[in-house]
Amino acid sequence: MGRLDGKVALITGAGGGIGRASALAFADEGAAVVAVDIDEPALAATVAAVEAAGGRAIAVIADVSNHADAEAMVAAAEDAFGSLDVLFNNAGIMHPDDGDAVDTSEEVWDRTMEINAKGVFLGCKYGIPALRRAGGGSIINTASFVARLGAATPQVAYTASKGAVLALTRELAVVHARENIRVNALSPGPLHTELLMKFLDTEDKKQRRLVHVPMGRFGKAAEMAKAALFLASDDSSYMTGTEFLVDGGITAAYVTPE
Ligand code: NAD
């Protein structure tokens, strides 16, 4: 028995990092996976990996910041598998030119907000009616530890966008609780995925971040997938409106051990 047997799970940002690891983990637990991304080759690789492991997945090319794409990705889930039970709004960017308030351009701010914050809103706008049709479900929104801490390497647009994800998550959870729809945020710590490694592009920047992590290492996408699986499944049936911090201890630390 898989923990997601009979469930249909839509995962955005499934072409890389957390999204790909979650597609594999969810399919391994019995879910039919709707893998969404803008990066077609990366998405094809995810679907191939799921199928090679004996799972079920389809690829849907969509930009989560575009309302027509968001509507179409949800329709694709219902068309292919008959319903939607789990919505994992995970796609996000960390723009290379995101910095402090003085240096960050309006364009970088807007694009970051469009994908990281509006993308979650649009996923919910079209996903919630589908979850209602299924009699309920679980929404997971990927936030970040940076929504709680000032970052050593500034990234104001990204940080603000993740704060928005947390606030949105709480409100949606309260509004939809009686509809059997749970909404939780997953807040990863710093991970060894393309997103962060492209941003922390020198050894010095990497070490500056690691200094704050009690475990002294970056997290892995597969470790986030396990947390997302818990939130997606009935194992977390009494959890809604919460933030699940999976961060190597970074938010608990003031002084890290030698
Ligand atoms: P990643 O870059 O490895 O994967 C993100 C995926 O999202 C990519 O495949 C990319 O093509 C896709 N994507 C980007 N813009 C999109 C759009 N507009 N529409 C659809 N897909 C789009 O990154 P990751 O580390 O797996 O990050 C996943 C989530 O986790 C993001 O929301 C990120 O902000 C968050 N997060 C990451 C870290 C970290 O350290 N890596 C820490 C905290 C939170």
C-alpha cells in the first residue's frame, strides 16, 4: 500500500530539484503525477525517471505566472487522471540580479513576485475548484526559511515573495478548512539544488551561507520530497495552515557549534 494510492498530484517546478524529487517520491507511493514546468527537456527527463521507476506521470508545459497556463495545467490533470487531490505549488526562481533594495531593479522584483507569489495564487485559483470536485485535498506551497530570517546574502524580492507565500498559505487554510482542503507551506533551508547553487556561485558565498546552518551542509531535494510527501498524504491529516520548516536547524540557530 502506497501512502498516495489512488491520488492525483500536480507538482509545479517538476523539471528540477525539489519538484523532480517529489515527482519520484509521490509516484513511488502510488500517486499519478502531473509534472509541470516551463523547461520542456527537464520535464521530459522527470517523466522518464518516474516511468523508469514504474510510476505514472504526464508532462504539462506551463508557466505558473500565466493564468491561462495555470488553468490549463489543472484541466490537464483532470483530463488525464479524472481528478486532482494534491496540489504542490513548488515552482520558484531566485533571480541572479536580486540584491538589496537599492540595487534590485523593478523588473527583477516584478518577475520574482509574478512567479513565486502570483504563481501560487494562480495555482490555488484554478486548483481549489478541482480539489472541491474531488471532495477535498492537500495543497503544499513552497516557501523558504528566508521568509523568517534576514539573509546574509541579500535577495529582497525573493525574501518578500516567500513571505507572501506564508501569509497566503495561512489565509487559504482558514478559508477552506471546512471543505476538507488542507493548505500548508514547506519551508526548506538552503539546498544543494540548481536554484541556490547558481545564486551562491562562489565558494565564499556558499561558505557564508553554511556558517549559519548547524548541520554544516546544504539539504538535498530528496529530503524536501519526504517532507512534502508527509504534507500530501493523510499522515498529516490534522495539519493545516502551518509552516513545515525543514532547514538543517538554520532558523533555530543564533550561534552555530564549531
Ligand atoms: P530548481 O531551480 O532546481 O527547480 C525549480 C524549477 O521550477 C525548475 O525546473 C524551473 O524550470 C521551474 N520554473 C521556474 N519558473 C517557472 C515558471 N514560471 N513556471 C513553471 N516552472 C517554473 O529549484 P529548487 O531548489 O528545486 O526550488 C524549488 C522551490 O523551492 C522554489 O520555490 C524555491 O524558491 C524553493 N526553495 C529552494 C531553496 C534552495 O535552497 N534551493 C530553499 C528554500 C526554498
